[in-house]
Amino acid sequence: MSAHDPSACSTCALGEAIREKTALFAGTCDCLVALVGNPNTGKSTVFNRLTGLRQHTGNWPGKTTELAEGVFSEGGRIFKIVDLPGTYSLEAADNDEQVTANFLKKAAPEVTVVVADATALERNLLLCLQVAALHPKVIVAVNLIDEAEGRGIAVDVAKLSAELGLPVVPMAARRGQGVADLRRKIAELSLAVPLRLAPGNGKLPDSEDLYRRAGGIVKACVTLREPPEPSFDWRAALDWLLTSRWTAFPVMGAVFALVLWITILGANVPSNLLYGALVEKLHPFLKVLAEGIGLPWWLSGVLVDGMYLAGAWVVCVMLPPMAIFFPLFTLLEDLGYLPRVAFNMDGLLSRAGAHGKQALTMAIGYGCNAAGVVAARIIESPRERLVAILTNNFALCNGRWPTLILLSTLFVAPMAPAGLGTVFAMGAVLAVAVLGVALSLAAAWILSRTLLKGEPCAFHLEIPPIRRPCLWQVLYTSLIDRTVFVLWRAVVFAFPAGALIWCVANISAGALPLAWWLSELLSPLGWLMGLNGVILLAYVVAIPANELVVPTILMLTVTLGGQAVPGGTLFDPGKAADLKGLLSGAGWTSLTAFSLMLFCLCHNPCSTTILTIYKETKSVRWAFWATAMPLATGLVLCTLFAALWRLFA
Amino acid sequence: MMHCIRERLNYRVADGIASGAGIAAESLDALRPGERARILEIAPHCRGFERRRLTDLGLVPGSVVERAERAPFGGPVAFRLRGVTMALRPATASMVTVETL
């Protein structure tokens, strides 16, 4: 961001850059600045504009939420700025608001910047007045001033400043307007001797009185003029299309299907390219290299065939879909569509005891469950947030779609009448996805009546106006916040799993590989569920990523089946000439395939997701339930299905 | 909150009495789309967290709200208030008494 900002470039000499970096990581700074504001005021945009890429998430003592912090320098001094969670008021009502209130009280920032939305100034002034009542050095950044002008709302900044007795900076942070001015004002104010003292008793004035004051201030400073009548109000039309009784659901279905379609199709080409480079080219090269430097076979096996191959595999299959899905999703978020989805879905979800915003965490779960779990932060009330976290695994993640599509193509398509194979295959995949939605609603319903009994929350949802998305920021947030985060965790887990998978397949006990003994051990349970021991073993060892399950199944099948194909390393389904023949040879039937499709939907989350659930809930208990619940569902469903199948087929 | 919902029926009766006294009072969720109203009070049985949240959102006596869209399947009702569109579940909205303008 800073690259677009001339003022930042002119001052960022090397020495200053080094000081900034030190400040960011060592925690030294000349002045601590807090950034507060109502949700949906563009506070994060202001933060990004102020700090550019000089930011990271910091852990502040006693906080449950990680806070983003960044630095900028102005006038030769380093300012550290902390982005506090969006809040309506300092009278702490929920967790996020407590974080903000506590931070302002305990960390005692020197300057507090309140970001206010110019299009809804009256509501935003409540927080301004509350902060001003507690802190002596407050700046009001009136953001979205361009949007307000477009809607015929004119804010008299000088008068507002006089009425509030605080410096006011008009901003259009998306375009970078007012950023330099805000930096300068922060620097000035930090050096100034406070002219007025904040009332010392630390008590907040009554909200109703503050609203009365806010109303008076707005009357004095804001003038409304009739906006130039547009020939066609596209915002209102779009809003109607997205939320009206008859169009809301079809539009939602279409948008979601389109996003998934683009993701699955669009990921193919880059996935193949990466596969060609990392698996087909680099892997044999590393193998030769390992032999060249004289590594023993088992060490080169563990390192190259095990760890490297699993890591590379995860990158190939995960990176492209995520790098497409998450930006598309963030685009919808930036457009303002996602709150409307929550609005549309709340009626259904509330009956299951869930929150409307769970529709969004589920939708993100279709990209990656770990990201879906993190996204549950947007649900303010703890009970509903846990419901969303615990049921997220029923949303089919990116790693499971290819498994379903493969099985469906191999086993369902041939059962269809001629010419309808693809339709049947896709129908079966869709049926599994729909079953997933039904199961997550059922699970939410049951949880709300058992483990998570409690009163439904005071639901409120702010619906922001539809906005033109800010493309650069979409890419930045989605790639940094979601894609890299998820990929990093998955790769970290893939290394030990790769080593384990290799060992299981290549280390022998007696005359037979370890995998044989283990799969024999699991095979009675496998039979009961309509699966086999090899599949269950693959699910155990490939826990780091669902993407690894099919290659592991194939590898184990080949290794244990004594087939003419060389085994012992992960196996690409696309590379097998007669995949169905291979599987049938290993005893697979239609029952195996169908049961596996069910188990693919209902099994424990991958280790990345489990760890994320633990980190988000800070509770081993909830991580356990999130793991056990879908697994138990899968055991029961598959066993029932297999029993019925054997009875009737 | 469940408690609030249970009391909703009684509350409706109380509404009727209030209207009888000459004030055209009704609850917020009874407004028709596009209708504007001024907030009279938040029901006394709505307390603590929930009451504060409504106050923080700007639902204080004297504020003017305009009813907007309603979500399908008994979902939330949207209102415009101080330039912001806000959705509340019907059970919550029913705890706010308004007079139509």
C-alpha cells in the first residue's frame, strides 16, 4: 500500500526502514496509537493505509483475540498502531468489545484514533464521545467521506471539530485520501500538551444522553441535499435482487455454484503445472541427488519419498484452489454480499439454534475447514460461535471434492443409462454435499439441545451498503490472511505425515510391511463400514490433509496388492492406466465406493483443522468433540449403509 | 431471551392497553415495509446484555426507524436507523415499542 503513497516513499530512507522493522518486532516505539471504530467503517483499510506492509499480529497479554499491529514513522519518530476489534460502544457487551475497552484502559495508548463512518455519523459519534470522555488525546477520522458525498451527505469538518473539541480528519481510505493528514495529526497530537483533561472518574456517560448530544452535533454539522437523481439506482436494484423473498435463494445458490465451479475448473491448470515441476521434475532430481551424496536408502526414502513428496503434493493440490477460492470469497465480502447471505439464512439457521453468520463460515469451509473455523470469529456470541466451529467439518472442503469426483466418475457413472454418466456422477457428488448441509444443521440442532444448551443470542446484523470492491486489498487480505495461513499449517503437518506414510509402507515387520499388519488390524471395522482396512489406515496416516488420502490409498493398495506397478510412494490417480481395474482387483465393489463417499463427508477433521479449533477455542475438550462428532457420525452412517446394502443388494 | 419470547404474548396484551390510552403504540416487528416510526421504549423485561446492545445500536427512545426488507423463513427484519441498515430477529424487535409516523 505504501508504494502508492508518495509521502511514505519520500521518508522511507533505509535507516528509517530498519528502525521501523526493529520497532515492529522488538516492540520499541516512540508512541503507542490505538485505532478504534464501529464495525464496517473501513477501520482496517485505514490501518492498512497507515502501516502498509509493516504489520503483523501481536499477542497482547490477557487478550483472547490476536490484535493486528503495525508501525509507521512520521517526523523521525516511530509510531506503533494497534487495530482494535470493531465495537459499537465501550460499555463492553461481548468479547470483542471487552478487548477494546480493556486495551484502552490497560495499555493506555498515547493517542486514540476513532474511525467514524461519514454516512452514519450520528451512530458513530456514540463511540467518539465515549472515547473522548475517557482519553485526553483523541482524533476522529471521518472515513468514507467520498461515499457520503455520493449520497448527498455533506459533513462540515471544521464545525464538527469545534463541536467535539477534537481534531477531525476527513478520509477516503480506500483511495488513500487523508492518510498523510492523519499521520501528521497523530504526530502533532502525540507531542501536544493535553489542553483538556479527561474526566478522571473513568465512568462512561449515559448512552441516551450521548445519543442526544450526537443528534445535536449531527444537526449542526451535517447537511443533506437531495442526491442527483440517478436514472437507475443500481444499488437498490441489486439489494432487492440479493435479499428479496423470491430471488434471494436462487441468487445465493447460483453465486455459490459459480464460485465452486470456477475454483474446481480454474485450479486444474496451475495444479498440473505445479505437479509437473515439484513432483515429476524435482522429486526424481532430489532422489538422484540423495543417492549421489550417499544417503542410505531408508534416509532418502523418509526424506525424499516421504517428507518431500507429501509436502510437495499438498502444495500442488491445495495452493491453486485456495488461491482462487479465497480471493473470490473476499471479493463477495468486500462487495457487501456476505452479510446479506447471513440475513437470508438466519431464519433457517436460527431454527437449528445457529447464527445467520454460520452460513458464511460454512461457505468458507467449502474452501478449507481450518479457514472456516477461523472465520467463526465473526460470530459475536460464544455459544453460536462454538456451534459454527463444531459443525464446520460437514462442509466439504477443497481436499475432499476431488476424492468424491473421482469415486463418482469411476463407480456411479457406469451405473447410469448411456450418455447420462456425467450427470449421474455430478448428481451423486452434489447429493453428498447436500447431505453435508443437512448433517451440519442436524448437528447444530442436537448440539443446541445437549452440549451447547443455552439461550439464543441477541442477534443483530449490520447490513453495509453494497460497495465497489477494492481489488488490491481483496488479493492482499485473501492471500495473506487465508491462503498462506492455511497452506503453511498444512505443509508443516505434511512433513511428519509423509515420513509416517513412507515408514508404514516400506518398513517390514516379519516378512510383511507394517502397512499389512495395520490394515489387517483395521480390516474387521473396515468390513463393518463397507470399506476395507487399507482405506481406514490411509485415513489414519493421512490425517494432515484430506488431499493425501486418495494417493495414500492407492499407494497402499499397490504396495499390498503385489501388483506389477512399483509401490511405496504416493500415487497419482491420473497416472494409473486402469484405476478401476486396480481397485476392483483389490476387492473394491460399488459398496466400497459409496461407503467411502459417505466416510469422505463424515470423518475427523484434518490435523490442521483440529489444531486450529484448539487454538480458536483454547480448549482440548472442544477440539476433542469437533473430532469425535463427525467421526462417530461417519462410523454409524457407514455401518448402517453397509448393513442395508448387504441386506437388499 | 427464551424468557422474553415466552412473555411476548403477555406483552402484546399490554400493547393493546397502551393503545387504548390514546398512544398508537405497536411493536417494532409489526411495522409494514417502508413504514417509519419513532421509538417509545424498550420493554422493561429486556435487560442486561441485550438491552445494552439495542441501546448501543441506537435503538433509544426518540430515534426514528424505517422498516426495510424481511428475510424469508421467519428470518430477521431489517430497519434503517441513523443511516445504517440493521437486522434484528423478530423476537428481539418485538421488545421495542414504537409509534408510527
